[in-house]
Amino acid sequence: MSAKIISGKEIAAQIRDELKKDVAELKDKHGVVPGLVTILVGQNPASISYVTGKQKTAHELGFHSIQDDQPEDISEDALLDLIEKYNKDPKIHGILVQLPLPKHIDEKKVLNAIDPDKDVDGFHPVNVGRLMIGGDEVKFLPCTPAGIQELIVRSGYETSGAEVVVVGRSNIVGKPIANIMLQKGAGANATVTVVHTRTKDLEAHCKRADILIVAAGVPQLVKPEWIKPGSCVIDVGVNRVGEKISEKTGKKIAILKGDVDFDAAKEIAGAITPVPGGVGPMTITMLMKNTVKSARIAAGEGS
Ligand code: GUN
């Protein structure tokens, strides 16, 4: 039987509808409008496209949104001053500096300069630490892992007691999603294994997974025989494997493949995310969710 396809597009749209209501309520009750600034240094085409998507969504949700474009040769000090300006701005609840930054700028220094209470990317060491501690400490979950958790929960998969295997140990996906799944609480309580390039028998670990989360950056690494029948497979990989002409626009577009052999895997898994249209659409939506949360805290609701 073919797996249920978990549509990130549909689930992201559902969450955005919920956020629209939250935004209206914040405005009515407290006169607060969530504010998000995205800072883009230079003109990297992929970064422009990501930032444009973030701004478009913020605008659609009725946020106060600022796109702050800076030249490629901005000094590190000037960028740090800019961040400090937004740290102090009460109308701004979320600050995002689009990565990567030019080589002359120390990325770590820049991320550490963002007020952790406005760090809606969840990359600041304080927020990484808050996630490690768990419970009420957690403020902003990093957006891609938070989106993965929503996909699993909203497609009805039980995480409590489940064997979750995470392939990949990056700071932005592998490590945080392992931590999220390990938390005490709803949508978590899992038994978590993290596997990586030095793991001796990847296949044996993957075969045990009730929920398999793959963020390895290797096209079609996971073969169908690695998948436990009926399991939930979340493919975080976005690998450009070639180009084609879009039927819609007639323009050249990238051919994208995930880290899982989707066509074969869907005949074995119980549910699976497609690439594109799975995890991807969730990331921006979770950034919006973090910004609304930050605005709510600023309005005196919650912590
Ligand atoms: N560059 C690519 N993805 C991201 C992201 O999620 N956040 C930031 N700040 N930069 C990125």
C-alpha cells in the first residue's frame, strides 16, 4: 500500500490560519502588532529568495515587517550596531540575520549579538541551552526542527515511546530535533538515536525507526529496505541534482531530490514527506509562530 503523503504545504497553511487569528487577538487585546526584521547582507540569490519568502509571509499575516538590506562590504561593527538598534526597538519582536554572511564577518559574533528574547531563529546559545533544559525554559525552537515536530504530530503519529532515529547531527536540524523529541511532554517523550557519517551500521538503526528523520544532505541516501513498514519518514534533504524547464513558467528550475528514495520508500512507509513540499514550507511558518510568541510575551502574556 502506498504511504500517506504528509503535505507541508497544507499543514503550513493551517498553522498560518491559526496565526492570523492570534495576530488579530494580540492587536485587539493589547494593541500589539508582531514585528519582524530580516537583515540581508549582500545579494546572494538564494538568500534573496529566502528573505523575500519570509517577508511575504510576514506581510500576509499582518506583521510589522522590515526588510533591511545591507551592502556586501558592511563592516562587522556596523552590522553589530544595526542589531543593537533592533534589540532596543520595542516594535520589533523578532530579528533574523540571513546566513551565510560574507567571509569578513564573524557569524558567531553576529548571532550572539541578537537579544536571545528576539532570536526567532532559535540559533543563539541561550536558546540552544533553553532547549537542552526543556520544559518552561524553552522559548524559541529553531524553525526547521519545530516544523518537523508539527508535521509528525499533525499527521497523527504518536511520538511517546516511539523509536525515533535521526540521520545527521547538524546544529540546525539533527541535534535540535533529537533534543525536541527527547523532551518530556506532548509531541515528544520518544526514545531517540542519532546516527551520522561515523555510525557503523546506518541501515540497522534506520530499520528500527518508528519515526525516521533524515537530514544528511546526501541525495537518496536512505534506501527502501532501510525503512520499517508502516513507519513515518521525514525527509529534510533538499539536494539540487540537475535543472529542468518549468511547465508553468517556461523558466529553468532546479531538480530537487531528498535524502530518501521517495518513489520506492512510499511503497513501504506509512507516511512520508515529499521533496519539495514537505519540510520546506514549514520553516518560514515556524519563524512566524516564534515571532507571534515573542510579541505575545512582550504584551505580557506568557513567558
Ligand atoms: N540561511 C538558510 N536558512 C536559514 C535560516 O533558517 N535562518 C537564517 N538566519 N539564515 C538561513
